[in-house]
Amino acid sequence: MKSCHAFLLLITLVCVSANELLAKKTSEQKRPPNVLFIAVDDLACTLGCYGDLIAKTPNIDRLAASGVCFLRAYNQLPLCNPTRASIMTGLRPDTIKVYDLDRHFRDEVPDVVTLPQAFQNAGYFAARVGKIYHYNVPAAIGTDGFDDPPSWNQTVNPKGRDKAEEALIYNAEPHRKISGALSWLAAEGEDTEQTDGMIASEAIKLMQERQKEPFFLGVGFFRPHTPYVAPKKYFDMYPVETLRLPFAPQGDRDDIPTAAFAHNCPVPNYNLDEATLLKATQAYYACVSFIDAQVGRLLNALDALELTDNTIVVFWSDHGYHLGEHNGVWQKRTLFEQGARAPLIIRNPSSKGSGPCQRIVEFVDLYPTLTELAGIQSPEGLEGRSLSPLLNDPLSDWEGYAITQVLRPADDRLPEQVMGCSIRTERYRFTEWGEGKYGSELYDHHADPGEFNNLAIQPDVQSKTIMEKLRPLLRARASGKTPKVPVNPERL
């Protein structure tokens, strides 16, 4: 009899435990996924997962291996404020009328529902640590910068020793502010003393505090934006003698329109010597590895908190970046591949796909993608499309193309403001400056991935046909006209 009672008791305990486990699993399945939204400022595709043989980025690489790494993702305008405003509203620059560093998107679309607002409306806690919307780097570190208060339930603005030690930063171009010059510092101290290290720490703290409720957490790192500041150990990872400047054929600039070169870098390599340029390159890569380490801390925290299986991780940079391509182009503001293309990695636990994706996608696609993945309502009028099919199968048919644009001020090179607009297809990049008045570019990426041979100069019949085909697609998403809204020419 005792054996019978013991057996019944065992069966009861097993059933209770099974029911509890089932209830827990069902509850976890019903809980909306978290979103960890990681932004990196001025990061080119200088990552191992993008084929860069110099970069040491093990943490970002492992994120790419466990998610989908979009190898051909393109921003809408290669300048901090416009591209971030476009991403966060899901709207193109010509819709929100943001082309410079001074205009807020709500000046044009005051009632727009931003990406984190959509998540708030669905019951999420939305927070930002660091730079998601534009900051006037570095002066505004520790403040809200050019933020959007309705987007967040909470904001955190760390301020580290990199701000306190600005006087130690070497500026290769003393006539410029350190935020716009080639400038750097191999800093003393630990990662966690730097602003970006503090950003990672504060983000982890928020994940710990909010782990039992759905959250949308924007984590915005400042580096590798100039000044290039990182602890010295990261500089040591890239000995200067192992670095080289990018290759470009002699006369590469001869067939490139004047407007194609950014007004803040009109002179090749800023007239700096090679030794200085290589030190700048070292400093940039040091910052990339420093940020990689902070991303690793975030991913490890997700694992430790057992949030990984219910958290969508998005890793993106606001635009691309030049390190001397085309015989001396540096920083951003161009419509070349290096300026228009930027890293984008998405890891969604419930999607089936993983690995590299070669399809052409746009950053304006992020908003509808995340709302679909989270199963929440998105506002009407979004101008991108969900990347969900590619997250399930990176080889899916897509037929995508990307539009990137940038506005040039009138200066001693150009008699008037000139809008440049570029379309990137699977094979070609076609660019017009001032609707063609100030020059055009056509590059065949099948034969010329470096964009060295401008086929729009004395085009043959085939090149003319391609441009005629691409022009209406380009104009459908970017007018190419000079904007009528206020624009600060000093902040383009």
C-alpha cells in the first residue's frame, strides 16, 4: 500500500512539474520580444564579418554568425542627423525634410510616431543610453543633444574621461574642431571609464532592472566618430607598420564630378603626410575594436540574464566612412560605396535564417521590420519594407535597390546648393548631382567594385540605356531638387 501511495505521489509531482514547465514555456512564448537596438557612430564596414582582414571584431562577428549580416545595406543620407531621423521615423529625407545637422524632423512632421513610440504604444518600456538621435559630438556628451523626448520613457547620458581629457587629444588639423578633424588619443585607464564603456554599463543595468517586462533599449555608442579615443591597449592591436592606405589608380579623380567630393574634404588627404594618415587609420581601427568589446559586454549580459532567446538584437551604423579611398577621401558625406553602405546585422530568435545576405536593403527598412517581428502595429506611410523574408532566408528573391542622397552647400567650388542622389542596384550605382547639371556617375560593380571607372563620362549605348532605366527609379524616391526648407550651409 505504501508503495502504491508513493507511486501516486511521484506521478502527481511529475504532472505538477510538467504543468508548471508548460505554463512557464507558454508564458514565455506569449511575452513580446525585447529589442536591443545598438547604434555605432561613423562605423564603416571595417568588421571581420564584412571581410575586413585588418579588423579584430570577434564579438560583432559572432553576432553576425548567429543572425543575418546584411552585406549590402545602405543609409538614406550619409550624415548623422538626417540618417538617424530617417531610421527612427521610417521616412526618407525628402519626406521629413532633414538634410543638415540643425533641423529636427518634427519641424516637418510634428505628429510622426517614431520607432520607439510605436513600441511604447504597444506596452513596451523604451529607453535610450547614449546617442541614438543626433548629438553635437563631443560637446554634448552628457546631455540630451538633438533628441526626441516623446520617443523615450527614460534617457541616460553618461559622460566619461574622454570628455575630461579632451586637452590631451592630438589634432592633425588644428584649424578644425576635434569632432570634425582627424584627431585621436590612446587613452589611459579602463574601458568602463570611457563614455562608451559607461554606456554599455548603464545599458546592462537597465536590462537587469527591466528584464521581467518587454523593453526597447536603444544603446548608442559615440566611437569611432572623431576624435578617435580608446584605451591604449586597442591601439596596440594595430601596429602602424602593418597598415596601408587604400589603393586607387593614378588619375582616379579625373572622371569624378567636383560635387562628388565632400566640401569638408575637398583636398586629397587634407594635405597630410602618409605617416599621419596611418596613425589616424590605427586610431580608427582601435576605436572599432573598443566598440566591439562593448558590444560583447551587451551580448554577454543578455546571456547571463537569460534574455537572449527572447531579444531581437539590431546592430547598425548611421552611415559609412572613408579612410582615404579615391586618393584621399576621409570621413562621410559622399555617395560612393564607402559612404552609402554601412553595417547592419539583425538577430531575431524566431527567424530561421542566419549568415550573410547579399540582397540590397535600406536603413529605412528597419522600422517596418521591427514592428512586424514584434507583432505590433506600425503607422501608415512608412517608406521601407520589412526584411522579415530575408531573416528567414537570406537567399530569398528580393529585387531591392537603395536610394542615398546628400546636399552640398554653395562654396568656391559650386555656385549654388546642389543635391546629389544615388541609386544602388545589384550591379550598378548611378548618381546625379543637381539632376545631372553638376555631373553624373555610373559604376558597374560587377567589373569595377572600387568605383574607379565612371561610365557616365562619354557613355556608350549600353551605359546610356542603363542610366535611362535607373533615372525614373531614382527620381521616384529622391527628387534631386534643392530643398525649400531652411538649411544651415555650415552644418551640411
